[in-house]
Amino acid sequence: MIMDCSQYVGKCECGREHTLETKKVVVEYNAIANFEQYMQDVGLAGKRRTVVYDSNIYKLTEGKHIKADQEIVLPAAGLRSEDVLIEDMMKQLDHPEVIVAYGAGTIMDFGRYPAYKLGIPFVAVPTLASSDGFTASICSVILNGQKKSITMKAPVLVVADLDIIKGAPMRLVSSGINDILAKYISLADWRIAAMVAGEDFCPMVAGLAEEALHIMRAAADKLAATGECDYEAMTMAQMKSGLTMQLWDNSRAASGAEHLMAHLVEMHPPRFENAEGIHGECVGVGTFECVKVYHRLAMLTPRAKPFEPLSSEWVMEKFGPRLHDGIMKENEHDVLATFDPQIIVDNWDKIRSIIAEIPSAEEMEALYKAVGSKYMPEHIGIDPALTDEMLPISAAIRNRLTLVRMLRVLDFE
């Protein structure tokens, strides 16, 4: 399947002019065999090329490597998306005109970050369908010890060879399913924020995220029923979800309260030091907890209460001295202070209707079990006794309006 991304570009009913750096997405078996043709199609033939791998992927893809003027093979052990590590790799670059990142999610940041810094094109060759970051312009990287999502380079071209992707361990397949099922929460959060705070909203971008969700849900249901993986559908769902981040210039459609759980695990604040899991696993835990909490809230009646900024004492207690200053800065201009919380109360019946579109906790748990996903705190090394604190703490990591964040200005009967 080849996706021409120009169909999403141009003036939109939301009032914005949508643009994409990504011109073409290829999701096919033996796609690598036609890599040079695809490069020519997007105007990158003949450009001086650096290809970046990690050591594991370099060995696993022997026989499917692509031509390069320079290859950089990074040690897989301890590799993470961190500014210090990426900038250290950049010292090895030999005047590339295009950077190709060949591998999984982390290696993509070693392509998009330097490409952005150097002002050159970036091409993605994903070897997994474990997250929706491959077509995104967002780089989730550790800056000065704190996890940040920042806009960098999106790939001009994505070439996903399904012969490689189908070799991924089942754990990574399940992780990719989790990452897209999370859109049940992220889309609900966005719609609620637009309703109560007047946040900008785009039906087309939200619709593309919903399309990705429906594709993945169908593939997950098929896997649960038959044990068969539809790698083409799963991979295309990831690609479509990633495009929403380019079209909207942030991750709003793809990342809500549920995704902050992954950031919490990656940042390792006090009491969460032993938490460990790949991105989609952590997102699955956040999604399942949000599903339970959101449906429980829909059965209650809220009362508005005055906004109070996060206290330095609370942030110090929950995040410790290492993360304190960064969290305080992130919440300096708290989105909760920008509107009257009574609006949430006045729209509660509409919010209930949005929550009603989210599958029940029982349905989600059955699906997670059937596809082998991780979705409980203890699955990623979090003490179950911390379950009630996970969402309120993680909500402070990003100043984004979610239903979880709104709980700070609500009481319930």
C-alpha cells in the first residue's frame, strides 16, 4: 500500500492551512527492493546519504541494507532519545545531504533531530510497527533530564518493509496496538477541551486519528479471534496516526492523559524508579486507567471549585528535586487558569456523551488480554498501591488540558 500524503494538504474547514513534510508512505512486502525508486520519486536521488542504524537492527536486517555514503551503527545497549547522546552522534556525521534512520522508534530521533538541526531532509525506514512516531514531526526526547515533546523534522519519505516488520516479537506488536487504542482517550480529551475551553479543533485531523483507531481496532479484533497479525493494516494505522501530529503541528489528536503515563515512567520520579516498559506498554497502562476513571466520573455529578496553581511543595514531593524546576516551569501558565471551571459543569451531560463512546473497562481488558498487551501498573513495575496517584501526577508533566487535569477544579457528589 502506498499513501500519497498530498490528499491531506491545503485549506481546511477548521480555518488552518495544513501542510506535510511527508510526501509518500510505503507499506509493502519487499519494499526495500524499490527504495532507490522511492527516493527518486520524492526528489532525493543522488543526495549524499548517511544511514543510521543501531547494532541490533544492523545485524537483523543483513541483506536488506540500503546504499549509503556513510553508515553509522550505534550500540543498541543503553540507546535512548536524549539530547546528549544524539548530539554526540552528530559529531560523526560526514556532511550528509539527507539522513536515513533505519530501525525502531528511538533510532528515528537520531534521524529527525540532526536533520532538523542541519536543515536537511530525513527519511524513515521503520522496522517495527510499535508506535505512531514514524510519520510524526514530534521528537520525544530527554532534554536536561526531563522528557519533552518538541517539533523537529518529519520524514519526507517512509518505507516500511513488511518482511522486516513481521519479524518483530509479539511484545512489540502488542505495544503498537496499545499506542493506537490510546486514541479512545486522546480524542475524547481533545473534544472535551474544545468544548469547555474553546481549544482549536480540527474535524479532519481528528477524523484521520479515528481512521487509524478503527483500522487498528479491526486488526486487534482479528488477532484476538484468529491469532493472525494483519501487519499491513497495523503499520498503516501507525502511519496515519503519526500524520495527525504533522497536520496539527503537535500531538493533540494522538496523545492525551493516557500518554503521560509513558513520560512518567521514562522520567522515573520518586516511587516510580522501578517502573520499566516500552512506550506502548506504558501507554496501555495509562489508557486502561483512564478508561476506568472516565467511566466512573460519568456516573457522578461535578461541582466547580476555584483554580489553584500547583504548589512547589506538591511538585517537590511528587517529582523530587531533580525534576522540580522543570515541572514548575511547565505549569507556569496553567491552562486551567484560562477558563471558568463552571463551564465543565454546565457541559457535563455532553462530556458524559463523549465518554460513552469509549469502550468499557471490561471490553478493553478482554481485548488487551487477547492480544497479549500489558495494561496494569504491575505489568510495568509500578506498585499497585500507587494506582490512584498515577494519573494526577502524570497530568503535571505536560500543560495540556485533559479530563484528568480538569479534576483539579472539580469536586464530585
